[in-house]
Amino acid sequence: MRCHRCGGRMISERYYEVNDVLPGWHCVMCGEILDPVILLHRLSQNADLKIPEEKEEIINLLQKYLQNDSKKLAEVKA
């Protein structure tokens, strides 16, 4: 995956909450961190967005967000 900020490489990481472990991504170039909590906060400005409750749905939403931003970044650089 590519970072939506700088286009650098995103690596997967685990982030620990009190009672859970969440998947996330960390950019090795600029340090951008993206996990389900950050994603939901960024997407919360869209009033029509239904916030998923299941962990798998959140992960799928996160992956779609990253893939869409990578495509937009490639279009801008082209």
C-alpha cells in the first residue's frame, strides 16, 4: 500500500487498545499512522456514512480508503 500523504510505503502494524488489538498501517517515509479509529474520525465528517460495528467491516473500509487515496495520488503525480 502507498501512503496517501507522501506516496511512501505503508507497512502493517498492530495497535493495542485496552481490550482489543487493531490492525493499522504506518508510513516508513513520513510517519503517517492510519488505523480504524483514525479512519472513522476522518470519515465522520461525511454525514451519510454508516459507521460499521463489526471489526471486519471496519478493516474493509480502511482498505478501501487506502486504495482510493493511492489511486488519487497516482493521478495527481501523473
